[in-house]
Amino acid sequence: MAWADGVRADLPWRTTRDPWAIVVSELMLQQTQAVRVVPRYLGFLAAFPTPSACAEASVGEVVRAWEGLGYNRRAINLHRAAQVIVAEHAGAVPDHLDALLALPGIGPYTARAVLTFAFERDHGVVDTNAARFLARAAAGHRLSARSAQDLADELVPMGRGWAWNQAVLDLGAQVCRKRQPRCGDCPIAGSCAWARSGFAAPDPADGTAGVTKRQSVFAGSDRQGRGRLVQALRTGPVEIGRVADVAGWPEEPDRARRVADALVGEGLAEYVDGQLSLPGRMP
């Protein structure tokens, strides 16, 4: 924690304890680098400063505010979570694990991150960066999801959950990296279980729950076509006959229509009068 005090990045979600702001930041940070999130985070909270403001907006408005972050399903989940918070929790983000896990788009990591970073509870948070620290330095062997979470919770110093978890995340991101870890710069190198083993193969982080696998190739994927469609929809409806062109697959109309149908099924778009468009205001 002393090491982390000297290297901690000045990120806006680290200067607030507003639970809604933490929910927004955590959903935005899923699979997106912090440098890309900062301007979108500030703009999103300016537009939707509370769960009520987000819940009252249309899905389309929320998706437009999400522009530049990708993985637009997260915007839908955030909107739905805001609606549940308003309907079931009087507009206040709940401070209980089970209630947070029941919100759309909130999984085990995000729920504990909200409890830790907004309410300063002593939970361990386990994402990709934290899981590497747990497997390599703390355990020295591969961990299941349950054992990783149990170990993370066990290691949190009483009353220091916020600072401890920020330090663990920074250590995993800056030093205990997946490739070419900077062991010479590690503040706990002397007590690292993997280092004491002589860095015996295999790497304990490989296969540990919480460590993400390499993503599939983006170019030419359905994800790329989805992104093109949603980006176009932010500026206005797309005629159904133009969906294949907009998706970048003029020779694959069936594929384009399948992807468009999936967007509609997920609530990211709707068919209206022969056009594909962002959803309007929810009733």
C-alpha cells in the first residue's frame, strides 16, 4: 500500500465514493483501457448524474452517450440496472452483495468493487490484474474462482479495503503483468511465492479464474459489424435494405440481418417502419 501511494494514477473514479459513479466507472472499465474511459465517464455522469436520470432516459440516449467505448451491451445493462435501482431501491445503489449481484450487468467482481470503492467494505476484488497477483505472489499455484475469491477476501487488512484493493490492481497492471512482469520493480518480490519457487513453470496465473483469455480477432468478426451498425445508428436510422452495406458486408446480407436481429433481441436496436434504429424512450 505504501508503494501504491507513490504510483497511483489520478483517475476521477478514485476521488469519489458516490456509488452510482463507481457503478458507471466499473462497467465502462470492463474490457476498456482507463485512458479511453476517462472522458466518456465524465461526459456520461454529466448527462446522467444519478440512477434516476439514467433510468428516465431512453435506451438510445444512453447508447449515444456510450459512444467510443465499444461493447455496447454494457450500456444496455447500465440502463436496465438504473431502472431496477429506481424501482426496487428507491433510486439508491444498494450496499448489499446479493442486491448488487441481482442488477443487470453486475457480476462478482463489479459487485465487490462497488462495495469496496464506494462503501469502503473489506472485500477482495478479483479481476484479471488481481488474479495474477493472487496466483503468482500470494498462492504460487493456479486458483479456482472460489479459492481466488476466498484468498482475496482473506488478504484484505481490516478497515483498509479501499487502499488495499487499489494497490493490488495497480500492482497487477503496472508490475505483475501477463507478459514480461517487472519483477525487479516489485515491492513484494521478496515474499512472492512464484519467485521463491524460481519462477517454476507453468505460470500460476495461466488458467487461474479471473484471468481473461485472449480475445478473438476483431477484423472481419461479427463484433466489428455490430460496432459499425451501432455507430451508424447513433446518427440516425438505417434502412433495412442498407444494413449489409453499413455493417461492411455488402455480399453477406443474411449475415448482416442476423447481426441486426441480434441487436434487436438484446435491446440495442429496434425495427420501425422498415428501418433499424436505436430504441426510443421506454414506457
